[in-house]
Amino acid sequence: MSRDLYSILNVSRSADENEIKRAYRQLARQLHPDVNKDKDAAARFSEVQEAYDVLSDPAKRRYYDQFGVVPGSAAADAGAARPGPRQTRSAGPMPFDLDAEEMGSMFESFFGVGARGGDFRAGPVGRSGTRQTRTPAQPPVEAPLLVTFLTSVRGGTEEIRLNVDGKARTIEVNIPAGCRDGQQLRIRGGAGDRDVLITVRVGEHPVFRRGDGLDLLVDLPLNLAEATLGAAVRVRTLDDAVELQVPPATASGSRLRLRGRGIRASTSDVGDLYAVVRIIPPDPADLTEDQRRALAEIGRTQGDVRAARS
């Protein structure tokens, strides 16, 4: 990413965490591909997301402010950092103006909480020339979060209230589209100096259920004539109802595919919707004698279907 991350979010370099979050939300709502149909909306949305991912993380933001490149990018890996506010190029080795605390935070952002176990803060000297004492990593605060089925498949934002060390906290949780029951989401620094580990619990839906990956399943009841002769029927999707052509001789349990009508994780990552056929036989009490004889004749003509499958 070549553009300045602060410029992408339209905030100043002195912007605090709340200003950055507000700017991100506003831009995300404007540029989300499901809302904005401009041809460059998806690219701009991705750019805003990357900028927020860096600037909302204190360690990554410090690294970016120091070197002017995104941590983990090709430029960072190659050591091709642009001069930042606290860095100047010289003919000699690149100055490394990070104190021991900043170095530990930077490594934590790359390798996770456990990286502090190897801890630069436990090195021989800090900037003051005194040995630093390593602070053990705090265990995350764990909490369950119940979300609706539609929130889990479409994505959204939920709030959860926690009591951490006797203090009440309200934490905002971003639910990614396609989130599954039992999936865990980590919020770094969500409880002060501790992470928050959210276990998502997904409620049931009266119509839809999850299939493989981003696929969805929906039951499709058919009467005997529709399953035998074929029919055009309406099927409910996440957004609306569409017409589906049922082929003749469709068996119960068959799956009829509606391409691209499943979960939309991104503009290019979309699942399918499968209509699962359930044949509903007529109630004998509702049949006339002629209808009963006709069904019996159909049965004799069709023969023993169990023997045919063995």
C-alpha cells in the first residue's frame, strides 16, 4: 500500500483510537461493495480495511509511524522502510530508535502474545542503561457471545458487556460474514492490557441452516405430482424469493443448487444455496376412490423400488 494510511481514513496523525474507529465506520458504510456499486468501491473498501487494521493496533501503528511501512508487508520484510517521523536515512546502518517496551510490543504484533516470552524487554539493557524486568503475558478474558443466524452469515457488529477486575466494560465485536457456531474471535487489548477471546454462539433460523463452507441449505417441500412430473416453484433465499425449476422424477433428499445464493464473505467469495427436496405424500383421507385406484395403479406400474435399488 503506497498511500498514507492516515490520509486513507481522513484523520490526522494525532488522531486517537475513537477518532480512527469513527472514521473507519463511516468509510466502511459508504464503500461496502454490497451498498456501493462503483467499480472501484471494493478496492477502496479493502484499502480502508487495511488502513484500519494497522492504525487500530497500537503496536502496528507505532511500527508504521516509526518506519512508514505496514508491518509484515514486502517493504517491511525487505527492510525498505521510508523515513518516518522518528527515522532518518544515513550511509551507515539504519538507526533503530525503539525502546525495549516498543520492541516487545512490535514482536507481539508479529508473533502473538507468546512472543513476549522471548522478550526484548528482558534484554541486558534498556535505553536508560538499566536491565528491564519481563512482564508475564496476561491470559485473555474469555466470554461467549450469542448472535442471530442472519448476523452470523451476513456479518455485523455486536456489543458485549464484561466485568474485568471489578470494572464494567462494553466491547464492540465485529462478526465476520460466514462466522460459524463455536468460532473464536480475539480482540487485542480489548480489556486494557489483556486480550478478549470471544466464543461465538449462533442461534437457529426457522428456514435456513449451514452447509459446507459458505453454502446454505433450505428445505423444499414438494407434492407427489411436482416431484414426479417436474414443476416451477418459488424458493426463499437470504435476499428474496426466486423461481427454481424442479426436474421430473426428483427424489426426496435431492439437492437443487442455486448458484451464488449462499453466504457472501466478499465480492469474490460467495457460497451457494441448496434446496433439499422433501416429498410430502397426500393424506389418504383426502383422496377419492378414483384417486386411490389411480395411485395404486401407478404403484403397480412403478414396481418394487426397493428391489430396484438393491
